[in-house]
Amino acid sequence: MDALAAAWAWSEVEAALVDAGINSHALTLPGLDGDPTTGLGMRDHVDTVVAAVRNLDGEVVLVGHSGGGPVVQCVVDRIPDRIKRVIYVDTGPLVAGVALRPDATEDIDLPSWDELAEQQASIEGLDEAALERFRRLAVPQPAGVAASPIGVTAGRRLGVPATVVCTSLPSAVLLQMIEQGQMPSELPQILDVAYIDLPTGHWPMFSRPDDLAEIIAGEARR
């Protein structure tokens, strides 16, 4: 997705996870906190998450949504021994060398709702109040992050279990698109992948936070 929300976007999911007895640590990544974005790249986001994981005890379940998918993918590549499972929410791991927006030269603002519809980023489940809050609090995606090619090695990350929470598209459609070469994903190479359908729009943390938290908690307890 083009614009990213900071840690506030996960507040309702985090509250539900706490109620379920799951420790949660939502991160606001560099450039999404109001600081300058000049010179930022994917590595800065990955380094931030890696540092956060290393400050935690025990194995960690990573959750990435939209443009956060490639970030957690790269984190798993860096520190596979620390990751129990990675959960992709309406996103997934890309093929090495692919960038989210290779043509990006300026920070990318949240598109209009009509433009999002054209990009198949559904706002289903969001009422006017939710849309207003989202528009007011969303921050641009740093261009350098969006344009950075995915840098992963052919390593042990493929042995880390993964869960894909499919919200905009049913899992059957997603798998068909990957098989037909319409989506540059390395999901077929991951040894243990579970697919869970959660029908809603692209932002289930807004439209179905309790259901998303239940899925995350369940996968964390596997």
C-alpha cells in the first residue's frame, strides 16, 4: 500500500491482544513519526524492527500489514532463529530484488478513496468516522523505503512458519494469482504456510480489530 499508518493504527488490536494475554509491541518506523525522510530506505525499517526484537525475551511472532510485509520478511531473513512465526496481513513476502514502488521519487501520500478502489485496496467496513480518522492520522510512505528492492538471501527464513491473513482477496484467488505469475511472491517457497480468510477491506485493524486479534493470538499460540 502507498501510505502507512504508525503504531496508533494497531491500538484496538493491541487492546484485544492484551485481553487475550498476548504481549504486543506496535512500532512506529522511521519516517512515519514526523522526522525527515531524506535518505531513508528499507534497511532503516528493517534495522528498527530487528533492534526491537533483540530487546525482547524469547521467540517473537512478527506481524506485518501491507507495506510492512516486506519489512517483516527481511527481518525474518536477518534473524530467523528469533522468529517463531511471521503473520502477513493482506500482504506477503516478495521475490528478492522486487520493490514496492520502484518509480517512487517523492514520499507517497494516502491516495483518495477512489484511487484506492482502483488499486484494489478496499475500504470495506470503514464508516465515515473511521475514514475521517484514517485520513487525518495517516502519514506518507517514505519514497526511499517504497523504492528499495527487497534484499534477502536464500537462507533459513523459508523454514520459519508463516500465516497469511487474506482480507481484500480470498486465499484461493491469491494463490491463483501467484501461480499465474501475476504476483511476485515467494510464498510457494516457504515450507510451512497457513492461509486464513478474514473477509473485509485492506485495513482489518480498523474494520475487524477483534477478529484480527483473535487470529493473531491463535497463530501466536501454535
